[in-house]
Amino acid sequence: MEHHWTVPNGEAEGPVSLVIFAVGNPSRGDDALGPMLMDELERQARPGIQLVSDFQLQPEHALDLLGCSLALFIDAGTGTPAPFEFRELTAAAGRSLSSHAFTPSEVLQVYTTLHGDSAPPAFLLCIRGDNFALGESLSPGALAHLEAARRHLQACLVQPTAERWRHHLTGAQGPTVAQR
């Protein structure tokens, strides 16, 4: 179930400066963390942001990066430091023999291969999850991690530029790579 949604800028359709990908399956416990943040973003209607939600990343998602100056991938992870990890990504070829289970870095590599140019700067917001069982609801820990990730995401969206987000990573102000 893929969902594309572009936030109108209020006057006319303008360029998309940021694309946000949320990956996860709402039927698998804490795997719903990415889609839950996406639901909130859809209600906020921010100009210049394209929202893409899917169960998993595919090579075709590289096309969503066209014309964007910045990308953010949101997902849940089991080995992620609590409550979340925020880091910059680089393009990297994967070991996958099929188009299933693509990583954000592999999507960036597909973009680079297709267009012969570097993908836009991209970051990962990976929220710590503990229970990914089918039919389960969010675990108590995931709810707390979601709140921390929500605050971090809102801080990032105040000034959605690679330079500002890198500034967050250096710890000079705001959130750091792995929030504890």
C-alpha cells in the first residue's frame, strides 16, 4: 500500500524541497511507528513537502527524489538505540537479489545510478521498536520513543535544510545522533 501526498504551498504548486518517506506495517506492532508519524505530518499541511508512505522501500522510490533538495526516511528498528537514531545517509549498493527489503542507502544508490548524479542529502530517523508481531499494538516503550522522535522531527521541520540537520548531528544545538 503506497501512499503519495504532496503538501500544497497555499498559492500555487511550487517545488518540493523535502521528501519524507515513512516505512512500516501498521499491523505489526512497533513497525507502525513510521506510518504513525506520517499520519501526523499529513494533518499538518506543510508547504514544499512530499510525503511517501509504504510498507517497504522499493527501487522505484528513487524517482520520488527527483527535484528534491533533501530527503528523510522514517522507520522503526529493533537494534536502534533508545529512543531513536538520527543520522545522515550515503548511497550504497546493496546485496539484495530482488527488489524487496531495500534500505534507504540503496534507494539513494538507485537514484545515483539512474541519473548519473548524487542523490539529494538524506537522513534517517529510526525509532526504537521492541515488538513487531503481527496483530499487536504498540509496545509501551515504543510509545515513549515515538514521543521523543516526534519532538525531534518537529525541531527538524522548523528549518528543513541539510546544513541545519547536520548541525543537529554535531550536537552544537538541538537533538543528537542517538537520543538517550
